[in-house]
Amino acid sequence: MLHNFFAAPDFLALLRFWDRVRAPSGVAVWDGDFAIVPAELLPNLIVAAWSPVPVYRYVGRECADRFGADPTGLPNGTFTGTVILFVTTEQLIEMLFIKERGEDPSDLIIDMIERFYLQHE
């Protein structure tokens, strides 16, 4: 099992891709051309447009299989049966620290989902 998320081959490939499409301002800029995305990233990639409401622009094959359906083209919230949880970088780092302490990082995800349901009762 991989002990360091930041050493994962997919994560490193994603970093190399973002670095390659970085603008002079330092911000990664991508025009939506999937031909330039490394092929090994596509099965586990989710792309969403955020204005005015989040819409799934691309959901990779592996992700769609895990969801049980392909929500590509659907606004976030119209895809029923699955909660799509957006995890911030800070939350991901917290999960890594939780794992390093020998605890289960999925507890943080469960807490986030429970807070979501409480807010939308």
C-alpha cells in the first residue's frame, strides 16, 4: 500500500501536467483539450466547470464505474444516489496526518458527509 500520497504516480503525473500548462502568472491554464492530458490520468479524472453552477464536464471511466453512472454534463446536485464530496487540499493534508498517526482518515470523510446531511435536513 502506498504510504505517501504525494509519491503516487498519478499525483506526480497530474503535477507535471499542471506545471506544463502553467501561465506566466503561475496559474495553471487549461482550455479543455483532453488530447493534451496524459492518457494515464483520464480514467481517474473528474473535471467540473464552476460557473454559474457546478457541472461535470468530464468523468473518467474508473470514477463513473465507482459512481455507478456517468454524470458528465449534469449539474452537481442532480446526480442522485451518490454524494460527491469536494475535498480541499487542507483536508487532504489532514487526512495524511490522521493516517500517519495510525488512525482511519475515512473518519474525516464520514464527518464531512454527516455535516452535509445535517445542513440539508
